[in-house]
Amino acid sequence: MLHLLKEPGRVYLRHELALAAWPAGVFVDPKTVNVHIGRLRRALTSVAATDPIRTVRGVGYGLCPETEAASDAP
């Protein structure tokens, strides 16, 4: 989450997120990043009405800018 917060509008590659979250030299499958993003997403949506994490299929993840996330609210 901290890495995503550094540049909220930016989409990070799964590889970049893995490098930021795990120690150097540790193999992390891209699907592992997907699982952790899913857990983070569930935790965030349990306390907020919107999902702040944006998925860019085949690329990676980023945080929605505030205006975009707010417009998705019911």
C-alpha cells in the first residue's frame, strides 16, 4: 500500500510492486502480487464505500485519483 501511495495516479507493474514489497533475491510470482492486492482491496473496502485500487489488466495496479474514486460512490 505504501508503494501505491507514493504516486497515486501511476500504474505500477506487478514486477515493480514485487520488488518494493519483498526482499531482493526472493522469487515472487506475479500471481502472488494479485493475491496480496486482493487482500488489500478487501481490507480497504470493508471500511470504505469505494475501492481505491485500480486494476489495469495485463499491466498492474494503481490508486485511483480521489475525484475518480469519489465519483464511483453510490
